[in-house]
Amino acid sequence: RLFDRVGRNIRLTEAGRVFLAEARAVLARAEAAGEVLADLAGLRRGSVRIAASQTVGNYWLPARLKAFREAHPHLGVSLAIGNSEQVAAWTREGEADLGMVEGPVADPDLSPVEVGHDRMVLVLPRDHPVARRGILNADALTALTFVAREAGSGTGLMLERLAKSFGLAPADLRISMELPSNEALRSAVEAGAGAAVLSSLVAEGAVRSGQLSALELSLPPRPFFVLRHRARHLSPAARALLQALEVPADAT
């Protein structure tokens, strides 16, 4: 019993007085929870976790994240970098709200939407004979020594596609090293370790400075995709990022 009726008045019992403090605390927490939800909905609070493959995460995405943070200064952003297979796995397992990769990902749990693209170039040491001739054919490819990315990377897949475009199998190419990052590939080529297929975004600085030579490839532009899990609800912050990337609201 929390109160007694005394005439026309209501007076708290001992139990009522003890319970009142707890009841006020519960109501205060409920009000605070409502304010949190309002802040989340109004983008005054919240965060988005992004996983991106290396070219997207290191070269294409940073300027766009800067613009997003300027538009939404109260939202937190975290970015994890991996290869395309890792990004797809992190997005599928819920470790990332959104994934961003180079090239399509065949995963029935994930919904992909194209958000950009790059083009691939064959990167060679400065003044390499193949670069001077400017002619690339099957014989030139098989004569080159390559440094390549690991299996599961979007950049590694593009080297395989280049071989196939000349009627070669990937095994026909001579690969001296597999390296874990695009920057390691670029540095290896600069050191004379071989040739590499790289995004023009990765190579352009070294090509412009004259440290490397690059040949344009006949491969089509490589698309960038944003990934989300089909069965998971997107937070307002994640939806705001998709909007900043000009992804239609109903596309994912």
C-alpha cells in the first residue's frame, strides 16, 4: 500500500515514500531514453561503422567522409580497412554497418549498390622498355615479372582479368611476390621488383612525379559498391551516409 486516504487528502505510507524516489528515477531514465531516440532520429547523436577495401578506403572514401562529417558534426564515423572478402564478411557478420568494395560481391545476404568507379593501369618502373614502346600484348605480359595482391583482393582479381583479356590463364603470368597492400605493390615497383596492376588512384602521384610509368589498360572501369545486410535495419546515421554518397533511399 503506497498511500492512505485521510479525508479528502492522500498521504504517502512509509512504503510510498521509499518507492517515490525510485519511481522518479525510473521516469527520469525513461525521459532520457526518449531524448536519446529523438537525438538519433534527428542526427544529433549516433555513429556509423564502415568497412572498406583498400583502394576505396585509402583513396576514394576519405574526402567523402570529410564532407559527411562537416555536414553532420555530431555523428561518429569509424573505418576498418581490409580486402574485399574481409569487408564482405565484416558486413555480413554485423561488425560493420556498411561495406565498400571494388568490384561485385556474390553474397546472397548482402545488397550491393554501385557508388563510383576507378580505372586500372599497368604500373612499371620508370623507363621500362614496355612502357617506352607503349604496346601491351600477350607476349609482353608473359615476359614481365609481376608483384601482386593476395587472393581475395579486388586488385588481385583485376590482374587475373587482364591475363584473360589477352587469352592467358593467370598461371601463365610470372608472379614473384604477393603483398598485402596497394602501397606495398607501388613501392615494390618503384624498387624495380616488377610490374603491377593498380588503380590509377593509387598510382597517379608516383606517375605524376616521374617515379613510375603507367600504361592504360583496355579493361572497363572497375565499379565501387556499397554493401549492406539485407536483413538488418539501417541506423539514421548509416542512412545519412548513404544519402551523402548519393545512394537512393530505396536502392539498398
